[in-house]
Amino acid sequence: MPDRSFLAWPFFEDRHRAFAERLDSFCAERIAPLDAGADHHSEEGLDDACREILATLAEGGFLRNAVPVDAPLDVRTLCLTRETLARHSGLADFVFAMQGLGSGPISLFGTEAQRAKYLPAVADGTVAAAFALSEPEAGSDAAALATTARLEGDEWVLDGTKTWISNGGIAGFYVVFARTGEAPGAKGLSAFVVDADAPGLSVVERIPVIAPHPLATLRFENCRVPKDALIGEAGAGFRIAMATLDVFRSTVGAAALGFARRAFDESLKRAAERELFGAPMAELQMVQGHLADMALRIDAAALLVYRAAWTKDSGAPRVTREAAMAKLYATDEAQKVIDAAVQLHGGEGVRSGSVVEGLYREIRALRIYEGASDVQKVVIARQALAGVKP
């Protein structure tokens, strides 16, 4: 039985506790069987699995938490959702996360018309969303984007390449960040919502990764979108991207928590059932040491994740430092927890298709996307130094 004691922490309200229990039951009954029966090894099978999971989450009403049409985003609910989904299915966590991140700039900064056009479709699962920020030469350094957008009459014309785009090829629309040139660097970027069937937009490559998820490279060649496709103001794109990541970065740490908790549960079961030298593995002090370290890492990470989420929900305009700490610590420590789980499982830990082998592949990307671990250290250090006078 997974440890649920953290739900008693003062970060949560009764509605969060009830929600977590309901989602956990839903995942066990509906999501885990879908994931187990999915074809993760072909592009078509993977896309179909994502669509089926998307429809199932919508049916349960859970996508509304990623795309609140009539209420602000509740980051604690987002984190609880990702943690719970990740514990049951890495692919389901991916599907949910992209609905939130992909539509986040519209939720936070879109016009009423943009919100009315896109958010209900995202919430009911009929449209998949995508967030198109990274480029071949601009990943962690978002201010170095080379994709351009110029205004011609009543249309914006986009040219450039985006890569590592989650939901690439299955999304109904992309929130695209491009250089509009109001100022050098970060101050010259803008955000646009671009429908997947926009003329001049093409998917030029699907990118296979160690934990199969739909990722792609997109090309924009004289891609024309209406003038009202601009999200917020021209030149505000970097601020929009960072504010969106400020909300969703903590949820990456929550997903890592879900993976780590599942690895810990599998390890506890293994230690209790497996015999070594005539006794259960659990009686070996070395094994107990591994389990203690895993429990400590999980609880410490959870405290940072839910502190960041609670701080944002309590009205903090930005939680850059808190979110960076949560994302950095939770993903790095989850990697250690899962590595220990593989070790405790011995040969079974590296058997293709085993639970912990799948977790080992899933966790690695979380230390890279939405700001790599090294970048989070820079963010934290800059936040600390900001209050120091030279």
C-alpha cells in the first residue's frame, strides 16, 4: 500500500485529500490497464495510446484541473495529479502535463476569445496541446531563440525550427515563441498560438527517446497566422514563458515523486518477499540502509515540491526560487531512489519491461526538460545573490 501520510501535511486542504484518493482509484481501475495494453514501440501505437489516455482522463473530469476555464490554476492539485499519474503510468503523466503546459500561456495570458476557443477543447480532451519553446541551438537559454515572427498586414509570418516538442505531430495547436525584435535578447520575444493545420507548419521529424513519448521537430516556413494569434503583448514572450514554467516546474518535481514512490513500493515488496541466505532481504542491514535512504529522499523532495505549490497557491506572484529547488531536488533524488530500486531487484531490475526498468528510463528526462538540473542551480544562486549588495 503506497504511503499516503503526506496528505495530512498542512499544505493540503480536505478537497486535496479527497481528490488524491479519487484519482488514485481512477488510475488503478482505468489508467494502469490502458498503459499496460498500449503499444509503446511504434509511432502509431504510441499516438493512439496518448489519445486514448487523453479521452479517459477527460471522461473522469481530471483535465479540468490542468485547464481551469472558470478558476485559477491550483498548483497543489496539479502536483497531486502528476504524482499520482506518474506512480501508475509515465505516459499518462506526460499526457496530462502537456495539456497543462501547452495551454498554460493561454490560461494565464490569453484573451477571452483565445481562452474560449482553445481551453474548453483541451479540458474535454478533444484537442491535445503543445508548448513550442526549444530550438536546435536554444534549449536552456530561451533568450537565444532564432525563430522569427514579423507582422505583415493582418497576419504574423513565422519562420524557424522548433525541436524536442512534446505532443509534436498529435497536437491540435502549438504555443510558439518567436523573435519579434522589440529589443535585444529576451525582451524581443513574443508568444503565438498556432493551429496544427496552419499553412507553412510541418512536422519534419519524430524523435525516438528512451521512455517512448511523442516528440517532434517542427518547421515554420512562411507560416501565416492571424494577427490575434499573439498571446499577451508583443515583446512579452519571455515573461510569458517564464511565468508559465514558474507554475508548471514544480509539477515536474511532483512527477518525479510519483516515479520514486512507485520504485520504493516495488522495493519494499521485493525486500519482504525475496529471500537471501535463508532469510528475507528485508532483514539485511545493507538493504535496510538503502530503504531508509530512499524514504528520506522521497519525504525531503515532497516537502520542497508541496512547499512551492502551496506558496504559489497562497498568492505569491512568483515562486522562481521555490520551484527551481523543488524541480532540482525532486528529480535528482528520484533518480537515486530508482537506481537503488534497480540494484535491489538485481537482474530483474534490468529486465526489459519490468516496472523498475521502465521507471529508470522515465526518470532521466525529468532532469533535463523545463530547465536542466544545472540550470536550476544557476536560477537558485541568482535568486540568492539578488539580495546581496556588492
